[in-house]
Amino acid sequence: MAIMVVGSVALDSVQTPHGSREASLGGACTYFATAASLFDRVRMVGVVGTDFPEQYLDLLRSRDIDLAGLQILPGETFSWSGRYGVDMGDVETLDTRLNLFSDFHPVVPESYRESPFLFLANIDPDLQLEVLSQVERPRLTALDSMDFWITGKRASLTRAMSLVDLVVLNETEVLMYSSRSRLIDGAEAILDLGPAALVIKRGSEGSMLVTRGNSIGERYFVTPAYLLPAVTDPTGAGDTFAGGMMGYLARTGDLSVSGMRRALVYGTIVASFTVQGFSVDALRNLTLDDIAARYRDYRCMTLYDPSPCPAGDWLERPLGRNTRAGTN
Amino acid sequence: MAIMVVGSVALDSVQTPHGSREASLGGACTYFATAASLFDRVRMVGVVGTDFPEQYLDLLRSRDIDLAGLQILPGETFSWSGRYGVDMGDVETLDTRLNLFSDFHPVVPESYRESPFLFLANIDPDLQLEVLSQVERPRLTALDSMDFWITGKRASLTRAMSLVDLVVLNETEVLMYSSRSRLIDGAEAILDLGPAALVIKRGSEGSMLVTRGNSIGERYFVTPAYLLPAVTDPTGAGDTFAGGMMGYLARTGDLSVSGMRRALVYGTIVASFTVQGFSVDALRNLTLDDIAARYRDYRCMTLYDPSPCPAGDWLERPLGRNTRAGTN
């Protein structure tokens, strides 16, 4: 089922300890769409300037992403530049130029209006509301946001969150919006606004799903990030997590609690590929087989009853190691 | 199968935002033994003074914990006092009095020598080595340690870690010992010393098991903490985690990788009860049925393929909520 996504398409300049890129393909809408297009058809709504490289448009088209809703206007594309420290934690924003994005008003093409899945990536919540008013009742609506709107447009964001089925925020945003110190208290405050579910992105700690339920285990699903030996560039991890999650939901149509939990895991897997390259590089040649293989390994990393891992005694060690202080 | 544990038995004075306790039953050995005794027979090796309340000895005896190795000497029992802040994160130690513990040398009673499971709780690694020299080859040996020994007795600790089957440390200790910034790099450095497995305790983030394996999923098992609405006192969480884990291993005798992963989960469950009360209060009347019930809920909180949770569509919401901006 088709997924419509609204958000930023950007030219990113990123520095990490592993290297740097200038004016590479970026933006929440782009990352989301690239990830979701691994699973199903994607329709983008956004804006770029005439400076936007044709090769980037070609890349999106090559993934069968519908660009009918991508406005190409005279002027400059939204650009962002940032630098990550050694631990790849908080990013330092060096420069943000909204350019054409500052006057952006999303226009949903007629051909998009009946998209069954809608993702409102992180943009001004007033624009998110504008989009909601332009669509026929989708099967599933979701939104992401950020600290800037939590503090600057709280009322609009609150209204938008109350109107969607699924809110996707990171841990810091949940605590900031709710003014709570414990994550689950903050999560409950957001669920009280009306959405049926909240997904909390926790970076290298993984993610959490909060739904209505009677016990802690029915209410909260907690799942770790896939452990990677190294991270090249964390940019886009959260948006591709959301893209993988929504893509899986759209492809399977499974909106059961179990299906939603698996969707978080697929989001986790896609995000783990994203951070192994700059921009969307690591997603470009990725296949569903690659995703399935890592999903199997992730099951092995997380499941225990039953465990899908190969059997074996962990005490078996190389010969000669099994000595004791008392016997040597 | 019997589990022998060596470590501190203490009188703790603890302040948390939820209240305080004076001279309550504490110490790593005590916490571990109380937790492990939920699953199997436990034998303690430690020391207390003649000031140690008889009622605390009675409590341990009531759990069929063998106290033949608990020295009761003239003098004062090891005491510790600490204070937790609002977020229950790092504890501030207010006072530590080693008292009799400063001259402690563990003596393993003849009746303990063939204990198949041995846990060396956090004590001087030279004493851990002394214990290893006093036992017949156990089926499984494990040790815990702390920052104090990592910096102060590194060589002895390194030797002790190379001699046991299982090392149990918290995240900070792994990074400190290994001088690495990434947890999995630190974990590999410790596994290279010789132990067959490393368990990393991560507090409210859960725990991780590192064993030898060919893929990330075979090598690392990552599992979250059980989410609690409130924590009363975090003291003893790590030791009861280890106690639950070792207790489960001893009870089942299952040293497969799968069994070891479930053991971490049982440790997680026991620790989640521990922190809901001061001292060992929450463990006193706990039964295996209580543990099994929370284990079932934890499975629901963490498993996804298949999911053991009740079926149902998470989009189902109370009537009247399902409005959209465009339709109201």
C-alpha cells in the first residue's frame, strides 16, 4: 500500500570522525522515502530549489519514489551542516539555511489523496495540520517532530499529535514535551493526547513502542539497536527507522500489536544499515534479502525463549584455557 | 546444584527519594545469596561481627542458605551508607567502614569444596584467587568486581578474570578496565583474557551477554530492563541480577547459549523485584510463581517474532478519538 511522506529534502554537509561529505542528499523526507521504498511504493511531498542536483532526483526515481508532490522552485534548497564528535552522540549543527523551505506549503497532488499510509516527517506542525486537511482518511497517520516545535509551536504540535494514530519522537523530545523526568511517565502523557501508539527512538539504545494494554509487557515493547562494530554517520538513522517501520506496515498491512512490534524491528534493521554510510549511500544497493539476513541475526541477538541461535555450550573454550588457580 | 558465593555481608544505611533505612541487611554476598536461594541451595562465605543482628542470620537461614562459611568474629560488621538522587542514577557514598572485612580471608568449609557453581562477588581479587585455590574444579565459576580493584589491583583482577568461566561487570567497569570508548570493544578485550562469557550489567538499560560466536547475533545477546513505574531503592540490583542468573543456571543445569540467555532474563526479573523495596525486603516473600508471572510479562515486553502478547489491533481506540483535521 502506498505511503505518502511530507518533510524536508535537503543538501547536507556532514563531518564525522570517519570522514566528511559536502552537499550530499539529505533531509527527513528523503531518508524516510529511501528507506520505505525498500518495502513499498512511496510518494514524496516537499520542495527543492533549482540548485538541487538532477542525479539526486534520478536516485529517488530509480527507487520508484513518486515525485509528483515534490515542488521544484527557483531558489536554493534547504541545507544543513553538522559535525559529530568521537562518540557519535549529540551532533553540533554548524549551519542551517532554510532557503525555499521557509516558505514551503505542502500541496498534496490529487493522485496522492487516497494514500493509505501517511508520514508527516519533522516539519512545522501547522504544515502537518495543513496536510491532514488535504487527505482522505488514511488507514494510518504518523508524525515526527523536534525540540524546535515543542518549544516554539506547542499548541499546534499538541493538536497534530492528537489527530494522528502514531507519534514518533526521540527520548529527549518525549521528556521535553511532557516535562517529566521518567520516560514512561512522559510516554503516558503523550498517549493521553489521543494517538493509539507512541514510538520512542533512543538512538544507540534502540527503541520503544507504547500502546494501550493491561500489563507492562502488553503496554511497552522495548527493543535494542543492532550492535555495530562501527558507525560511519548517524545522520538519518531516525528517519530511516521510521521509513523501515512504515514500509513494513504498508507492505504487510498488519496493524496488529505483534505486527507493529516487528515493524519497529525492521525499522531498527534499516537504520543500522543507514549509519554504516554517509547520506543514503548504504541504502542504495540494499535489498530485502540483505534486510532479511540482518533481521535473522537481530532475532538471534534478542530472542531467548525460544532462542533461534545455534545450539552449543558457551563454556566450550579453546584447549588450554580451562585452567584454574588451584590446578596449575 | 549448590551455589557457593563469596563476598561482603554488610549493614547498609540508604537514603532514596522514597525513604531511608538504617543498618539494614546488605552486602553483595547477601543480595546474591537471597536472590539465588529463590532457585537453588546457596552456601555463603563471608564475615560479620558480633554486632550483626541475629534476626538477619535467621532471615538467611529461613531461605535454607548454608552459613557454615560465614565467620562471626568479635568486632563490627562492614557498613556502608549512601544516598541516591531523584533520578536513582549514581549513588553518593556517604561512609564506608570496612571494619572486620578489612582483614577478611575467606575460608571454604570442607562441606562447600565441591560446590558445582561458584560466584566470587565483588571483593579484593587476591581473595577471589584465594578462593579459587580452595575449591575442587567447579562446573562454573564467575566473578564480579568494581572500579576500586580495576585501578588498585589490576594485575590480580586480570589473573582472576582469566581463570573464571564468566565475568560479570557493569558497563562503566568494562570501559574502565579496557580503556575503550565503545562497549563492544571493551567487551572483546575482556573476553580475550580467557573467560568463556562476559555479562555486562547496564542498570536501567538492561544487560548484555557476550560469548564466542560467528555473527553479531550469535556473539551478543542484548536485553532490556523490565520497565517499572517506580524504583524504591536500586541497591543490590546488580548482585541480585547475578544471583537470579546463577540460580537459574544451577537449577536448570543448562549451560547452552540459549540457557545462558534465559538466565540473564531471570536475573533481570529478580533485580526488578529487588529495586521495588529497600534491602532484600521485596525478595523475602517472593516465590517462583511471582517470578514466572513477571517473566511471562517480560516476554511480552521483549519478544516479537513470534509475539506472546494478546492479539489485537493497536489502532482500535476509544470512540470519538478517531477524528481527523479534515473531517471535524
